[in-house]
Amino acid sequence: MEIRIMRIVIYTRNDCVQCHATKRAMESRGFDFEMVNIDLQPDMADSLRDQGFRQLPVVVAGETSWSGFRPDMINRLRPQPHMASV
């Protein structure tokens, strides 16, 4: 099942191997995404823990989210088609 997405956010931290692998996989598939380094935003780390995430990266793609390097999930992502202006 494909996951249609509009925005991708990857929560990462310095020296995170799985975070770097996720970034490379997203780049190789041509996705636009925002990186949020939780080393620079400690309150975000607390928020992610409160949501039940226990490892990085945390990827939020539209209404779908997961943690860790998940090529299976990345492969399911499809960009949302742009709406033409009339």
C-alpha cells in the first residue's frame, strides 16, 4: 500500500548512523524533507518520547510515522501530486 505524503520531517541527532542512512535513502528517491536535530532542541526529544518513540530517526510523513531506518516504509512513500492552479 502506498502512502501519499505532503511533508516529511526527520528527527535526528548527531552521530546517528540510522539517521544518516534514512537521509541518504530519502535523498536517493528525490524526496524533499526537513531535518530536525534534537541535540539542538532537547524539548523535542521529550515530545518524541512522550509519543512513544524510543529510537531515532523518527520520520513523520503526512499522517504516517515510524522510528529507525525503515527502507520498507520509505519505499512505500509517494509524493502528493501538486494541484494545478486554475
